[in-house]
Amino acid sequence: MGVLSALTVCRNIWQKNWPEVHAAVTSGLPGFVFRSHPQPLGSNVPVFCYHLVGPKRFQADLDFLSQNGYVTIDADTLLDHLTGRQQAPEGAVVLTFDDGSRNHYEVVFPLLKRYGMKGVAFIAPRFHAYNCNNPLLQPLSWQQIREMHESGAIDFQSHTYEHRYLPRWPEPVSLEGSDPEVAESLRGLALAIREDFRLSKEILEQKLNKPIRHLAFPRFTGTVEALHIGGECGYEGFWWGVMPHCPDNRPGQSPNYMVRLRPEFLRRLPGKGRMPLSWVLHEAYRTGTLASWSNRLKQLAQRAGS
């Protein structure tokens, strides 16, 4: 494995997770994460972001939400809540799923249906019209996307057209849960940001026959320019990761800055069966970030040696 490849992997993982560390020391995480006895959420609507989902852990998350009376809502309901058009239900949360892997059809979709809950899936349309010998290694098919959409369990929204990193456009960002070679074989010549945003919205609206009002930035990070262009393209809600001094999603907050937490923090919500902070941090940073780092480096090493 080349030194530059290893350094690139390390840089990307650090940049993806550094905002969370920064937010933790600048009042950028909601109070329920750290407090021993948190108050009810009130008007705050926490948003949690999943990529690959393990069935046992995800079922445990849904059990926790169900047993404690939480309600899952879609993207438009949160947008209406922030802008004051309509208040979200008490105990509302949003479960989001990025990158459109087959894992979401095999694991997320059936469990959400079983519990009568909803999710929001952010997908990049460029990658969903492909067939290979092992379908588990490729992104969702349009047939699967339409089935999930028509069930009402999954609200599909835009994750840009080709999943590129806004601060260093047009740097490509890998799709978690899909074979990197398959994804890269589908990626075309980079478009301008405006054309990428416009095309993603247009294709999703055509394929799903619904308005697309939301855009989630790959690797959780956008730019002021991206907000301006996205607004001109017709997007109304922009979804990030965590941000300093912006811990919550409450009425009056700008929908340009919807914040999302890693899924391990869900088990710190107020309620019966709430997990200790030590468990959450272990799961988030040992089996999450460090495992991702290790796996990506191993993949590069194996590819270099093949």
C-alpha cells in the first residue's frame, strides 16, 4: 500500500470525525448525550445518521425508541417543525441512512416495517442502475428504491448526484456498503456543483414522483457556496453532521443547518434502558471510527498486493 494512499485514508477519516470532537468541546452536542438525568426533549428533534446497519444493534435501537414512546418522522415534517409551519409530534426523532447500500433493503427496510417506523434515505442517483454478479456489493436498484418508497417506510432524498466532497470539489467520496470498484466504475466526469445538485433532484423526482426538498452533504460537510447553489436549485433543507454551538434541531433554527448525530448516541436519549456514556463512547469510537479506519487500510493493502 502506498504511503500517499494510507495518508489519504487517515486524512479522510480524521476530517469526517473531527467535527464531532470539536462539537463536543464547543457546546455542539445535545445535553442528553452527557447528562446523567436529562430532561425530556421538548421541541428538540434529534437526528441520527446510519450507514451500514447491523440487524441486532438496529433492532435494539428500535426497541428502545418503541418502548419509550418516541416517534419517527420524515424530512418534510422536520422542515415544517423548524420553519414553524407545523409542530412535530412530542418525542419525535429522525433516523437517516446514507449512501444507498443493499444493506438498507435487507436490514433497515424490514425492521422499520415491523416496528411501524419511518426512515430518511439520502442517495446519489448516479449509482443505482447497475447489475453485477454479486448484488450485495452494489448499491440499491431502482426497483428496490421504488418498493421502499411506495411502502411509506422510507423517505428518499438527495445525497448529491455523484457523492463528491463539497469543500474539495470534485473529490469523490466512497459509498459505504458498496464495492469501491463498482461505485467508481459508475462515476462519470465531474459536473459543476450546480449541475450535480440539479440533476440529482430532477432524477429522484422523476423516478419517485415526489418533490425532493432535502440535500445531505457527503461526509457531513457543505460550504456556503453549496447552500447558495442548493437553494437556487430548489432545495429547502440541508443536512450536515454535528456543528459547533448548534446542538439541536428546534423551531426557529435555519433549515440550512440540520444537524445529525452518530447512531450510537440514540441510546443516550431519555428513557428506560438508556445506556451509560462509557458504553456509547466505546461503541462509537472503538467499533465505529477505529474499525472503519482499520478496514479501509486493510482494503488498500489487499488491493496493492493483488
